[in-house]
Amino acid sequence: MKTSIIGFPRVGEVRELKFATENYFRNEISAEELENKGKELRDKHWKLLVDQGIDFIPSGDFSFFDTTLDAAVLLNIVPKKYQQLKLSPLETYFALARGYQGEAGDVTALAMKKWFNTNYHYMVPEIDDETELKLVGDSLFTAFNEAKKAGIITRPTIIGPFTLLKLATYHGTKQAADFYEDAINAYAQIFDRLVKAGCEWIQIDEPALVLDLSTAEVQQFKQLYQKLLAKKVNLKVLVQTYFGDVRDVYQELIELPFDGIGLDFIEGRKTVSLLEKYGFPKEKLLFAGIVNGKNIWKNNYEVTLTLLEKIQTFGNVVLNTSCSLLHVPFTLANESALTKEVTNYFSFAVEKLAELNDLKKISTDKDGNQAILNANTALFKKERFSKNEQVAQQVDLLTEQDFIRLPVLAERATIQKDKLNLPILPTTTIGSFPQTKEVKQNRAKFKKGEITEREYTAFNQQKIAECVAFQEEIGLDVLVHGEFERNDMVEYFGESLDGYLFTEKAWVQSYGTRCVKPPIIWGDVSRSQPITVAYSKYAQTLTNKPMKGMLTGPVTILNWSFPREDISLRESTLQLALAIQEEVLDLEANGIEIIQIDEAALREKLPLRQTDWHSEYLDWAIPAFRLVHSKVKPTTQIHTHMCYSEFADIIQDIDNMDADVISFEASRSNLDILDALKAIDFQTQVGPGVYDIHSPRVPSVNEIEATIHNILNKLPIEKIWVNPDCGLKTRGVPETEASLKNLVLAAKKVRGGV
Ligand code: GLN
Ligand code: ZN
């Protein structure tokens, strides 16, 4: 039996890639130095995989920003406006990823979307009628050759044509299927070149196969691969799926001449029953995803071995992770603050490699490896979660009334209008202001005990005062305190809640150079004291304008934490909702009239198949949000914020969150969402982001004005707010100040004109 992984965290053990890339962005290192760093990391990771006994080692899972973008660039899916900049290949690549503003021109970045049901974001390839899909790049081959030089024959991995073309956006008349012919030729050429380089296996990722597929799409997939696989000579092709089961396409999949098929046994609820129903071809390898690529908990060997025994009756098994290890932190080895008692239960990327190896050893020689199995079994027999009876009881006692806020939205809108006295098109921001070096240093010094709590707080208050003064000076209407005390919108709350655990170095890539460090839910969650009240209250004393209180909502806290697996996600979320409800009421009692409860990650755990959306998720996630604010006074205005644009299909559910105002990302998706809002007569007031904060580009007044006009063409002016599309913490100070000034000026110009 062999072991395999789908991909490895490229950002590095201590985020080396992130720092090198950011140094490059700041012109502190050259392109060559960055390339060398990439090479060094790839090399290190391959060797590590070899050392850990992994048999199938991927290459091509490394990326300077995103592998979907890499595939697009490799295949010449680069819109003209980027090509016309005539930059170096690396600069063009980063122009696609982050936008470009400089001597060569001015372009925005490609859109960015959530990668299936994860918190990873991919760059959305843009295709128009002039796009010429053909093999132009060589990153895949370079990586393969590099590894080969180091004596390692890797399995290059690339996103497959079906998924790539399905995820792309189309600006012309052509659609995905119009590019299949070209894609077949390009991928066939990739096959050829790899074979010539000495490659034996290629891994083609087709995660789109776990989505709901129409019969037409299944046919398209089948024809696409019939033609493509007819062109492979001397190469073995693994089609890799993950994030669910492939129920709509399983029969076609096993009939196609793939040499290996990768199936997910963790999130794929129906994978086993598909095997039982349709069998598995004996001549193919079954890459069985049995080690969870998303959670941080140790694998329960007994359970897995039982599953394996069953799977092995169907075919030749290779032990695999359920998805790329990109979605878990690098290693436990650097976590020195947590006790062994606790870390005993954890498994990050490197430890998951060891688990694969253990499982391989035990399944090949059970007697010889009984000790490994016994230790694992013993661990799972122990009671590990800390319980809080009171919290469990509180959740049990919830009634329908607890989830309903009164009076109804329209009535509240009138009441709040009188109370708050805001202009039309009120301007605001999403909460955070740039996290400068000093801001981060202040937190770091406090954490290390280098400064006193007083010094720490005084610094933050100073920053808040500056931030408030700036907002007043440029004329924003609803102010924020800037979130200087927060490292991360989830970790910050987790730190103040009971039931949470924290890591030091357990970073996971979210997009590009941005990483997050999700806290771990270890026990029942409760709040023992106010979390945000002091800073919000202080900030409010500095201004007569409304100061928004800033909270993170329960669904987002859950979705950006590593959750427990012994109780349901619903139960954990309700525990969180009760804790945040206490915070909301405390803010209100302390004079905060507008409270924003961010649900940036609401969509994250939305099941990939639409049939499961309500029953498995929305039916408890939306009420959990309502629970948080159901008890506030009619005069208190509740805002929420979402980070992504793809919610046209759950728009009614979002309206049902019953917030008074919602802001969301819209600028990168060309405001498509507005039509959806209009179509369902969306009740909540909305602030569609008028510029993209994921890029350092400064939008001009005219540009923002035009965006506001676009919004007003679709929606009634009394419902519109003007704001950036997300928090500003990742941005620099100069670009932030310039952008916000332009935003306020644009709003004023539009107001003047109506
Ligand atoms: N209030 C948060 C901030 O501004 C929201 C962040 C987010 O949506 N990801 O940083
Ligand atoms: Zn956001």
C-alpha cells in the first residue's frame, strides 16, 4: 500500500513565502531573490515529504499567489489589459493578482472568490472572445525538473480543464465549452512535455465534480476527458476530487481511462455508497482520502482502519488526504505554549503525513505495529472536552421568541432615522484601519510582557484618537475605532471567550500572502466579561458622530475556528451566539447606538450542493445570527458585513438575518449582486463596497462616483450606504487615507446632484 497527498502548505513552516513575497512587493528584495526563496521552499517541502515516507509527492502545488491563477497564466488566460502593460512575467502575474498602478498603466486585480467550502480564495480567471487558450508558461515543468534534479520524481499537479473553465468568468459570447478543444490540445501538450521530462504520473484536480452537475455538464465532462485521455501516451493520469462526493458523475468517472481516481471519504458522505452501488475498476488505483485535510484533530485509526478494510474490497487503494493540506497549519512542532495533554489530540500538515505513514504500516503489518494503534486507541477513549453545564442548558432552553427582533425592520428604520439623523448616502468604513508596524508591535510587546497593560492601552487609545480625528476631518458619517487592539477578527473574540485554545504559529493561507491563525474550540463556549466595550466607549467619547461597535458574528467565529467534532456545528454556534448577544447588550447599555456584527464568513460552510443548503446549514445559521441581536432596543441600529459577492443565491436568507444595514464586497464582481437585491425587493439597507480594498490601488473620485451612480440606477437612494468593500487592516496608510477622502468626496458630489 502506498501513501499520497494532494498538496502541501506552500507558505512555509513559519510563513517564509509570505514574508519574502511582501518584501518583494515593497522592493526590498529582487525578483530573483523571490524566485530563489520559492525554489528553496519547494525543495525543503519535497525532502520533508520524502522523509515522512510519502510515496506520491506532488509538485505544482507551490504558488507565489494562487494555483488557479498559475494554471490560467500557464494556459495564456491573461486578459489583454494585463498583457498590454508589457511587464515581466512575474510582474504580470502579480498585476493579475493584486492590480497594478504605475508607469506602465493602471489595472485592477482579477476577482477573488472563495475556493469551494474553504477559507482559501482563488483568483477568478477572466475569459473573453479573444482569449487564446494555449500552453505558454513553464512553471509546471520547471518545478518537476527541479525536484528531479534533487532526485525526486514528483507527480505534477494542475487544476483540470473542467474545473478551471467552470470557475472562470466570461465577458464575451463564448462559454466554457467553446474552449474545450483548445484546452484538450493544451493539456495534451502538457502531458507530452512531462513525459519527455521523465514524469510518470500527473494529478489533475477536478474538485468541481463534487458540485451539483447538470446532465449536460456531465456529458461535457465525459467528452472532454474522452478526447484528452485519448492523447496520453506513457503517462498515468490521476483525476483528483475533494470537498465532497461525486454522485452526479461517478459512473462516467470510473468508465473513463484514468489510471487513478481520487475520492474524498471525509466530506464525501456518499462516497462509500457509490462504491457499493457501482463498484470500482480493478485496473485503476483508488486514491482514498481518509486523512482529513481540513481539521486539526488526530485521525482515529480504528475508525479509519475499519473504513479502509471496506474500501479495499473494492479496489487497489492508495492512502491519501481528503484534500490539499493547504487548509491546515504546517506543523505542531513549533507550538510550545500548549501542553502535551492538549497537543496530543492535534495533527497539522506534517503530523498528518506521519498519520498516513502509520496507517500504511498498520494496514501492512498489524501485529508489528500494534503499539502505534494502541496508543491512538487509548487517546480516543479518554474524555477530552471541557464541559459547561450552564451553557448547554441555556441552549436547550431557547424558544422561538429568542430568535425574533421586534418591531419589524421597516418600523425600526423610521425610528432609527429620527434618532441617528444621518444624511442620505451615509458614509462609513467596515471597521479596521491599517495595521501599521507600530500597531502590531504594540500588541506583540504587550503579549511578550515588554510593556505594561497601561502602556499598551494608552497606545491604542492614541491610535483611536488619531483615527477618529481623521474620520471627522474627511467627513465620514458613521465612525469606527479602527480595531487596533485586534490581531484577527475571530482570534480576538476567541481569546476573550472561555472554551477556546490558541496556537502560536498555526497559520493557514487565506489568499495570496494573507494567512489566518484560526483558534481552536476546545470546550463549551461562554463569555465571562465584556470584550469590546471599553475601547468602543472610549472612542465614542471622542466624537459626536455615531461610533459603530464592532463584533464578529457567531457563524463567522465558528467558521473561522477549528470546530469540535463531538457536538454539532449548530450547537457550537448557538453557544457562540449567546456569548456575543451578551456583548451586544453591553455595548448598547454603554451608549453605543450602532453595532456591526460581521458575518464575513457566513457562506463558508454552505454545503456545496444546493439540496443541503437549508436543512444542513442555513436553517440554524441564520437564526443564530438573529439570536445575537433579537433583544436590542428598536433605536439601536444593527449592521452586518459580508466579505464576498457570491450571495445572490442565498439573498433571501441574508435578508432574513434581519439586520438593519448590510455592507458587502461588490467592487470586484462588477456589482452583479444589485440585480439580485432588486429582484427580491431586499429590505435591509445596503452598502455595496464602492472600491476594492484587497488592492493597493487608489480609486479616483470619478470612479467612485460612477460606482455610486450604478448602484443608484438599481436601488432606492434611501437604502444605500457608501463604504469600502471590507476592512482596511491589510492596507497601507497613504493609500487608505487617499481612498477614503475620495470616497467621501464622491458621496458628497452625488448627494449634491440629487
Ligand atoms: N470589521 C472587520 C474589519 O474591518 C471585518 C473584516 C472582514 O470582513 N474580513 O477588519
Ligand atoms: Zn469583509
